Amino acid sequence: MIMKLDFASSVPIYQQIRDQIVQAVADGDYLDGDRLPTIRALAGEAGINTMTVNKAYQLLKQEGYIITDRRNGAIVQCSGGRKKAVEKKVNKELELLAAEAKIAGISQEEFLEFCRKAYSG
Amino acid sequence: MIMKLDFASSVPIYQQIRDQIVQAVADGDYLDGDRLPTIRALAGEAGINTMTVNKAYQLLKQEGYIITDRRNGAIVQCSGGRKKAVEKKVNKELELLAAEAKIAGISQEEFLEFCRKAYSG
Amino acid sequence: MIMKLDFASSVPIYQQIRDQIVQAVADGDYLDGDRLPTIRALAGEAGINTMTVNKAYQLLKQEGYIITDRRNGAIVQCSGGRKKAVEKKVNKELELLAAEAKIAGISQEEFLEFCRKAYSG
Amino acid sequence: MIMKLDFASSVPIYQQIRDQIVQAVADGDYLDGDRLPTIRALAGEAGINTMTVNKAYQLLKQEGYIITDRRNGAIVQCSGGRKKAVEKKVNKELELLAAEAKIAGISQEEFLEFCRKAYSG
DNA sequence: GTGGTCTAGACCACC
DNA sequence: GTGGTCTAGACCACA
């Protein structure tokens, strides 16, 4: 698990961690049931505090991406149950992105091509 | 210009203002050369501080969406010149969105349909 | 004795075991004098460590729900002697539950109906 | 706002804070729109860390009891919208409580009387 | 002045 | 050894 953290970014560290783990799960780097690195391990290799990683894991837990248990650490769970909620969020953010793309002169064809690539990975 | 502000949101007010103006421009509510409301007017009707609106306008100016002029206020400028920069940003955010959609069980067809609607919107 | 354990829960496993045994006793699945499964048996079929079950049994013993005997295992004991202590605990927890229910818009009639069902159930 | 914290308890401090605020809201000590004490103020008078209070506030925010905004601090919000979710939680906890009460020899009449008192406050 | 974030270091409950 | 909790102190973004 290689984390690329941008300490200068306004995006909180814990959010960056959360995002990258979500990416990794979507990319198939982590499968359902796989163990995530321990909080201490991840904090150690990233050179950050365990509390920060802990917050990221709690976010993921709360969002349903992982389950944590004291025996096995954090385990990936691709339940796929929260479809409706994610749909809503995705649509809302897509609207703003599409608006910015439109103004910048990106055609619908180009935009949809970007979307296709993003999904296909 | 009706602003819908969510003071409970973690998204800063100035960001919300910026986003809605970008939306309005993309939707054609503002055309190239149109004048945005004055900072004071917008702050007044939204019940917020002029400093907050000012920050939103500075963001928009910095992003190239508007130009400001001490005499004429803020003027929309759909230059469309920053295509490369916007492309980069859009692609980056699309990746995360697509990842979350994929995990939630949203198919590529569904996702692309959302994208299409967001652009046509 | 079928145990439903949620390893993802923040509630400790031993607590979950303890709760379910208390439920079973209250439901009449275990009568005064009945033998509980041995620690080894329960641990085996639940796929957990005997230490964990042991802790649950010690909790139950300490609370007076069972007595343990090296020869006969754990025996249910509905002494009913700790009424005062239980009353205190029940009242304290009811207060918080009632508060949450009230805020959520659950009427007193509804709440009492829930209570009635919980007791009869 | 007088907080009674039990540092010896296994219940986390932030949970105790959360519970007492929920109680206060249900009791009408805080009405919809009222401001909660600032994180610093509450931490100071309770002699605990701001992070701990912060966690309690985030819990309350996440549960929908308050909204926080950088301008006004934390504001109580009795939306009452989450009825179904609260119903489920209340029923689950009532079951265990009723079971313990039953075993302790508390009659249904007594139990319901406790429930009534808890709701009436 | 408000909440939000992060650190470095610590102790605890659980398994 | 795992996650969960807490501290004391700090800095930042926001309004």
C-alpha cells in the first residue's frame, strides 16, 4: 500500500487516505475480505500519526467500505448496498464537474470519453 | 441571482457561492460579458458578510471565470482558454467518483448515463 | 444454543454472548437449574476463543445469572434477588432511550407500546 | 451546562457528553436553534481536552442532533426526521432491558411504570 | 473567536 | 498485536 500524500493540499490527510483506499478497492487492488494495513503500519510508512489514519479508517467504516474488528484489523467489504446514496452524491458532483468542463470548452463527446476512461480505469 | 447556502455544510460558504456561479454560467444564465451582482448586493440578500462574497469573486477571478473592474463590477468571461487545466482537474475528480460508483454497484452504462445528463442538464 | 455474533460491531464479543444468554433466559429457553453449554462447546461452534466465552460466563456469574461448578459446568440461576440493582440500571438506560425517542418524534403512546411488546415479546 | 463525567466508567467520555446533551435536548433545556457551549468552553469547565468534546459534537452532528457552522458554533436541530431509525434502535435495546427486568422479577406493570416515568421525565 | 485538523506519545480493552 | 480512546498543545481555515 503506497500512499501519496500531499501535505500542502487543503484536502485533509485523512481524506486523502480515504480516497486512495476507495480507489484501490475500486481498482481491485483490494478484494472483498482483504485486510487493510494496520493503522500503525500505514501511519509508520506514511510518516503520519496513528490518529490521522484512525480517522480515515473510521470514515471508511462509517461509509460501509470496511469493517474493523479487534482481532483482524480492518477488512474490506464490498457490500454494494448503498447504491442509492452514492448515486445521489455522484450525480450532484457530476453536475458541477460537467458545468466547469462545458465552460472550459470541453465538448460533450470529450467529457463522456473522460467519464468512460475514468470508469474503465 | 438566488443563492442556496447551506451553513451546516463543511463546504465553505465562499466555495458554495463560487460553485453556484459556475453552474449559472454553464447553464447560460450568465453570458459572456454579463455583469454579476455587486458584492454588497449578493452579501445583503444572502445575509452574509461582504468578505465572504469577495473571496468567492476573487476565486472566480483567479480561475478566469470573471474579470473585475473597479467601475463596472464583476464581468463574466467565458474565455474557454484554460481547457488543459480544467481537463486535468475534471479527470482527477472523475476517477474518484467513478471508483465510488463502481463499488456501489453502478454499472458503466448507468454511470455514463449520469454523465450525459449532467452535461446536457 | 445458536449464537449470532457480529464481529464488526463495537460491542465486545463477550458482551454479545452475555446479552444473548440473558435474552434466552428471559425468553424461557433456559429455566432455573438448566445447564449452559460448556465453554469449549460454545467457543467451538462459534469459532471463537475459549477465553472470550470464559469472560462472558464470568460476567454472568458475577451478575448472578449463573453459578459455575467445576463438575457440572454453568447452571442457570433465576434467583431474582438483585431486583434493586437491576431496577436502577434499567431506569438509567430507559431515560436515555426515552429521550432519544422523544426527540425523534415518537409519542408516549408509541413508546409505551414498544415497551409492552419488548416485555411480552 | 453542567456535565457529570465518570472518568472511571468504561463508557467513553465523548459518549457520556453526547448522552447528556441528548438528554438535555429531550428535557427541553435546549430548544431548536439554541447554541451549545463552544467546544473550548465545555472542555475547559469539564477539565478535558477539546478533542474529546469535538468528537462528541461530531457524533451529535452525524446523528443529526446538531449542526455546526464556523460562524455560530454548534446549534441544536430537532429535525425529528430520523424516526424510523430511532425506532429500530430503541426497540432493540428495549428488548434486552425488558429481558433483564423480567429475570430480576420486575413485573410488566412495574416495567411499564418505569417506562412511563422515563418518558414523562 | 469558532470549529477543523494534526502531532507525539500514551494507556486501555479486546482477542 | 489490534483498534479505541485520551491528552496537551498547536496551527489553520473560516466568518
